[in-house]
Amino acid sequence: MAEDPFVPTGFEPPRELVAPRFRLVPLGEEHNASDHAAWTSSIEHIAATPGFVGRDWPPTGGMSLERNREDLAGHARDFADRTGFTYTVLAPRSDEVIGCVYIYPAKDDEHDARVRSWVRADVAELDARLHAAVSAWLADRWPFERVLYDDRAG
């Protein structure tokens, strides 16, 4: 028997979320240089962010730009295949990457989706705002009933 799809067949994943201090668009290879610069400048900060504590990403030694491009291509394939949805967080009026949001199936029986997000260390004050905006967006526009998304203080 086939496994249930992550999202219903007729569901169209939103292509954008616009907020006053950031916007989300699907992550793709076109974001490679800015994405790589964003997370490599903030490894310690991301590793201490709820949802990433104790995980093996981000790698403490970084990774090459080409390996990062391969990761972005994988996330874009997941989006196209509807098996996971990764959004880059961009500065409001530019293509500068300031964070990332990952929406994937939960690995437990209690949740529909597992969401993780991070922002660069130099815009850490946006973390709680991103969490609030994404939480509202998930409730309003997505077909999930039980989302696991670690709370933020603030």
C-alpha cells in the first residue's frame, strides 16, 4: 500500500509569504551564493536555534559552494515532488538571503509536519517574528493540523 502523500493532491503550495521585514520564496539554486554566505556566517547561531540544537546541520566546518548548490537542488526537487518545502528568507526588497524555512513530514505519529527555521546572526531579532509569521501562514494556507515547530522566546 502506498504511503499517504505529504500534502493533498489538489493542494498548491504557496509561492510567497510577504512580511514587513522579510519575504519567503521557494529555495533554489539561484540563491546559492547568498544562501552559502548567510549560513556560513552564522553557524554557531543556527546551531543554537530551536530545532537545530544537537543536529548535524549546519556543519561546523562549512561546505563548498558546489556542495551547497547540490543541497539547494535537492530541496528544489523535494518541492517539485511535493515531499518537502524549503523557502529562503529574503530581505524585503532584495534577493539577499537572511534565513531559511524547512517544511517536511514529521518523523513521529503525532504531527503532520516538522518545521524548522533559522535567520542569520546579524538579524537574530527577526527569529521570533519569522516564527510567528510562518506559524500563522501554516495555519491559514497549509493543510496541516498538527505542526511541530519549536517555540521562540520573544
